[in-house]
Amino acid sequence: MTKLKTIEEIKILQEGGVILGGILKQLAKMVEPGVTTMVLEDKALSLIKAAGGEPSFKGYRATKTSRPFPSALCASINEEIVHAPAKPARYLKDGDIFSLDIGMKYKGMYTDTAITVPVGRVSQHAQKLIEITQECLDLAIKQTKPGNTLLDIARAIQINAEANSFEVVRDLVGHGVGYAVHEDPQVPNYDSGEQLQDVALEPGLVIAIEPMLTMGSWQIATGKNGFSYVTRDGSLSAHFEHTVAVMEEGNLVVTNS
């Protein structure tokens, strides 16, 4: 059941979201060949604690019987789409593309944001994948306003991705956020033809929009670590995310810093 947030709650979300967006920018600036995911994890934990927040991914269980997620940071490299733990430590290499995904609980409210960055020098095609995925997020945010539906968001992402010869991951979605790490509704990135996508965007709705694009097939598999999702064909994947509130006058990107 979708729960709408009050103006006061959205103000708290924005306060925490600005902090989280700033943390993500600091982490992204640290990315270079030779850095380990554990160095980034330690920095993330330090910055979240200093801000008075709590990491929302570390210890998270998808179900009561699931293993707890081991890190505050999702650190996904190359063919890893999302949810790769930052520990055990892995080295970043020149030519990798690297997705940093981070969530924080702040004053009782949750926000979520992600970015994909090049590690050193990457191929032109890999750079284009990163740029188009970010562009898809920007286009989706423009569609996030009263009077539109989740389908408008999905189509904005899919049309732009496919026009640039990239595939949209279909089995993973964005989500509601605010009172918990994951809430209703699901926010798909492509037009599946399902009626669920006709959910209206109402003021007070807060969603995490997160396009995930691949160079090859959209089909996915579970990573060997049991947490991550990877492209089934081993092709590169990029991922961007913002927490966005639907407002009377349009939208508010609460994780903009």
C-alpha cells in the first residue's frame, strides 16, 4: 500500500537527502585505480555517523530468513548491476566502471541515491553508457509530476535507452522510500504493459527512481556472492538513482546536494 508523506516529512527527507547526496559526491571523488571498495565503505560509514545518520543498507534483510547485507555501500563493478557488497575488499582497476549506491536513515526517514563513475580511463562506449544512464534518470525525473503515472517514468527511460542502443534491465525496479528502505510502489524502468504502471503520481509520493542500463542483454543472474545481480551475458551495466518527492508544483529531488 502506497503511503504519502506530509510536507513536514518531505522537509526531513530533503535535509537527510542533501547530506546523503554530499556524501555520495565525496565518495565518487575518491574513486581511482588502486582504491579498494573497503576504503570507500569505511569512509561512507564515517561520513554517515558524522552527519548523525545511520546506514540503511548495512544489516538489511530482504526477508526474515535472508542473510543481512554486510555493508553500508553497494559497490558494483562492470557487469554487476546492483547490490554488490563493499566487503570483502576489492581493488578498482583502470578501465572499470563503478556504481556506488548508498542509503541513510536520518531523523527516522530514509533516502537512497546512486551514481556510476569511470575508474581511470574507460572506453568511449563505456563512457556513453554512463552518460545515457544519467540522462535517463534526468528524463524520468522530468516526468515525475502530478497528472502523470509510473508509466510516463518507465517510457522516458526505455525510449532514451533504446534510442542510444542500450538495453534496460527489466527484472529490477525503483521503489517507494521514506518510512522504510523499500516501500510500494515499484517503479519500473520499461513499459511492460502491466496495469500496475498506471499508478498516478500524487503529491506526497516519494520514490527512488533508478534506471539500470546494459551494453548487452537486459537479462540478469544472481552474483556468486549471493547478494548482487549481474548481467547474464557479462556486459557492462550502469546505474543512477535519486530520491524524488512529487509536489503540488512538480517534484523535489531530495538527494540533490
